[in-house]
Amino acid sequence: MRDIFNQELRQLGSDLTSMAAQVATAIERAAESLRNGDIIVAEQVIDADERINDLQRDIDDMCVMLLARQQPVAGDLRNVLSALRMAQTLERQGDLARHVATIARGRYPEAPVPEPVLGLIITMAEAAVRAGRDVAELVETRDLELAATIERNDAELDALHRQSFQMILDPANELTRQQVIDAVLMGRFLERFGDHSTSVARRMAYLVSGAALPGTHDDEDADALH
């Protein structure tokens, strides 16, 4: 019975790793669709989000089954609950990548916003891409040093998000109302992507060590919004 349980835990970990990799690919393609105005890539992100959602539902079902049938305790319980919550967070990141791609597709063949605002949004997208890649590696390796790096790097996206508001409000940039809306939304989506990366890092720290990252607290509000 224990061998079966261990096998199911390994499958759970494999599914979570696959999900994180798919989310990393989604944000990479969303950034590419913004950078190159590529409608085909944007549509790939939108289509792929359903596969991410399906995988999240599979992980949820497996976690519920393990909790009901195996009634795990201690480290095993922490493993299952952490996977359940990380999968929910990764699913939200997939949604955020889809939202960015949807804006890119909706404004094609024009860019969603003009320069210099577009350049800043692309810089934010590139920071989100790095966060997505780091999270995918973290889920696979459970490297606590990488978890701490993800936590630290989120400050870059937060600073860029604040800078985006300054650009949007600068009358010299002459944005239309639609462009203001698109810029605000894309900045918010990308900033939230970074917040969710931090949430995964904190939960991985809890899974591995049973404690939060040093000097941090588990921000439950980070998962309250998409």
C-alpha cells in the first residue's frame, strides 16, 4: 500500500512539474506576441491555457483522492496540500499569460500601446518570463536558494509596475482611452504573475523545510486576485 502511495506522490510531482513548464512556455509566448506583434503566437497561448486548466483539475482530483483514501499525515500531508495550492496558483499564472496574449491579439495588427509605454510593458513581460522559468525549475528541483531568488526578484516587477503608472499618466505620451486601459491591465497582469511566482516559492519553502522563507511571510492575499 505504501509503494502505491509513493508512486502516486511521484505522479503528483511529475504533473506539477509539467504544469509549471507549460506556464513558463505560456508567459514566454505571451511576451513574444507583445514584442513581435505575432497573432499566431498569441493564439497559441490562448489555446494552451485550456490544457493548463485540465492539468490543474487532474492535480486537484488526485490530491482529493489521496487525502480521502490515504489520510496522509506530517510530511506526506504537507506534500499533498502544497501541491494542491501550488497547482491553483500556477493555473492563475496561466490565466494571466492568456490575458496578456488576448490583448496582443485584440489590437493586431497594431501594437496595444505606443512607445515608450510598450517598451516598459515588454520589459515587464521579460521579467515575468524569467520568473516563470525560475518557478518551473524550482518545482522540478525544490532548490530553496532559487526560491529565495524568486522572492527577491519580484521587487523588479513591482518597481516596473509603479513606473508604468508614471508613464501612463504622463500627458506627453498621448495615449487613447483604450491604450490607457490596455496598459493598466497588462501592467497589472504581469505584476500579478510575479506575485504568484513568489507565492509558489514560499509554498515550496514550506514544503521542503516546513517553514517560510527567512524574512518573509506567506501572503495569502497574493492568491486572492488573478
